[in-house]
Amino acid sequence: MTVKRPAPLPVIILAAVFSVIYLANPTGGFFEFIPDNIPIIGNLDEAGVTLLLMWAVDEFRKRKMTVSPDPRDVTPPRA
């Protein structure tokens, strides 16, 4: 039986930041993995980076759901 460990938080943050920067300037950017003027496969790098951003957002959401409140906090919620 294997246990899947979550990705480290710095890796998730770097993936999200890289994805946003890459997608903010897709054609005139500082770097381009696959030139966009190549037919059919030219936009695959943007699709891959979009998937990377979606993965990072999903990992953030998973971490937020697994964080539980402090068990010593017994104050009732405000109505």
C-alpha cells in the first residue's frame, strides 16, 4: 500500500507563480517553450502551463480543506 504525500508548499507556490507569469505574456514573452507560429503544436506549451496552474490551485484547495481549527478553541460561533 502506497501513501501519496502532498507536494511541498514551496513547489506549489513556484508552480502557480510561474504559470501566472507565463500565461500573462504568452507570445511576446521572456521565454517560449514552443514557438506559437508552429501549426497545431504551437499552443501546447500554454495548455500545459494552464494545466500546471489548475494543479497548483487544486493543491491549495486540498491544503485548505485539511487544515482543521484549533481543538482548544471552544468559543461558540457568532450568530
